[in-house]
Amino acid sequence: MRKVTWIAPGRVCFSDDGGEPPSLSSPGDVLVRVTAAGICATDVHLIEGRLRLVEPPAVLGHEIAGRVEACGCEVHRFRLGDRVKCDSVIGCGACSWCVRGATQFCPRGCELGLTRPGGWAEFVVVPERNLHALPDLIPDDVAAIMDVEVVAAMRKLAIQPGETVAVFGPGPAGLIAVQLARLWGASKVILCGTRPDRLALGKKLGAHVTVDVRRQPAAERIREETEGAGADAGFEAAGTACAVRDLIAALRPQGRGVLYGLHGAPMPGFPVDEAVLKDLTLCAALPDRTGWDELIGWVASGALDLASLITHRLPLERAEEAVSLLLRRSPGALKVVLQVS
């Protein structure tokens, strides 16, 4: 089987052992032939050693789209050849966490590409309940990077029409957050970051204002744009201490913020007093795995543009090059998708 393995810090390796696809372990399982798999910031942080959620050797890849290759005897919703999106977070399906849609906290759960071999390979085995049918309007590369995580995290902000929303970090998550804020009626969306090309894309995708924080403090500019009040809501997707501090400084009194970015280390000097004295509502977000049908509808209709985030499409055999683009923070490299089958 063709696959890419993370073998050591900073290193991945393509191989083809000629082996058979993995076997179905349950009558409710589906064998999926992977057609496309995204490279997420989490994958990059794992490979470079910034996050220690799993150790090498491991087959990464939790952003997966493919076609049904084989079905267990209790699979009823899918047939051979159906195009599917895989939800990588697998729960037992029966515990209280799974029943409420919070499969990410299932005590018997796992995740493709982390605690179970992922989509940087020709095949994955997935429970039927983790698969979502894809309409023809969504191509495989877009389907691969489509996920409910940012949508569910942004819902915590309960954005109201007419509000000002600040987004920190113009990576894929932040650029999706910009579009969702517009979709939900924000009258002003302010995107903050350090990379001009990504800020420019954010402007194309709906940001009313972009702020290069190397040239002007984010909070200062956001107060200018809100007549001194500050943002009603903010989404931190940069995963840096500076972005967290900017979020708290930029929110108005009784504003709402979501911490989405992973840091890989504790954050000394967290501005607790400022958050308390402003009576802020701050949420950390590893959100529930719900909302797939709505998300698929937005992407299919064009209300949510994911295709514009994809800057590189490379075959699985060139995964080392694909990963290197992101490890080196190559100019113009935003979202890289591996074309697997």
C-alpha cells in the first residue's frame, strides 16, 4: 500500500510496500480509497515537534476525502463508489459524549492521523457514522479540507447581525472564520496578521479591514475602527501569545472571544486582570463534531469558499516536498492538498 510516514522530527517518507488494504474490523466499517488529503497546521506542528500528541513513526492526515471501496454487512447508507468525506474523530457511538456529538472526548475514541493511521495513505477504514456523502458540486480537494471544527468554534461567539468581529491569524482557520462572520451578519470583520499575501486573500474573502500587526498594534487599529469601543467578538486562530494578548486588548467591555489556536506550550503573562476587569467571556474551543449537513450545503452553494485556500496540489509521492513548503513557510503556500488516488 502506498503511504507517507512521519519518521522523525522534520521528516516524512513515502513508501509502497505492495501490501493489501486494511481489513474491516467491524460490520459497520467502510473501507475508503483516499482520493485527497489535506496537510493541516496540526500536522505541521506535529512533524516539527511543536505538538506532542503522537510520536513517530505515524501515518498522519486527518483531512480526508475518498470513495467507498468496500462495506461491512451492517452498512446501509453507502454503496461502492460513493464519494465521501471522512470525519476523522471516531467515537464509540454509545457513550454520553458521543450521544451529544462530542466524540472528541469519547474515552474509547481515536482520531485518524493521530492515534490511528490517517489519510496520507491509499486506504483508511472508517465507521459508517463518520462518513458524509458528497454532492458533485464539491471536488475532492475541497472536500478533503472541509471540516466542522472552525464552524463549531465560531458558533461559541453567537455573532449577531451588525456586530464587529476581529479575527487574529490569517491562516486557513482564520480565513474560514472571516467568511463565517460575514455569513452570519457581522457588519465589520477585521482580520489581523503578519503575512501580506494572506491578509490580501482575507480581503477578497470578505474582511472589511486588514491589519498588518507589524506596522500597527491590532488593538489600536480595532479601536479606531469602532469609535474607541473595541470589537464585539474575536476569534484567535494564530496560536501565539501575542495574538491572545491582542484579542483580549481589542475586545470591548463584555465582549466575547474564542481561543482556537494551539500553542504547544504554556503562556506566561496571560492578561487575567484585563479579562476580568472588562468582564469578558472567553472560550477555549475543541468543539463538538456537529453541523456537517449545514457546512456541506454552504460549500456546495459557494457561500463558503474553501477552494481559494488551496495553493498547492501535489501527488502523494511528493509529500516530502509538500510538507517542506509549510515547514519553511514558503511564500504563497497556504493550504496544501495531497492527491492520493
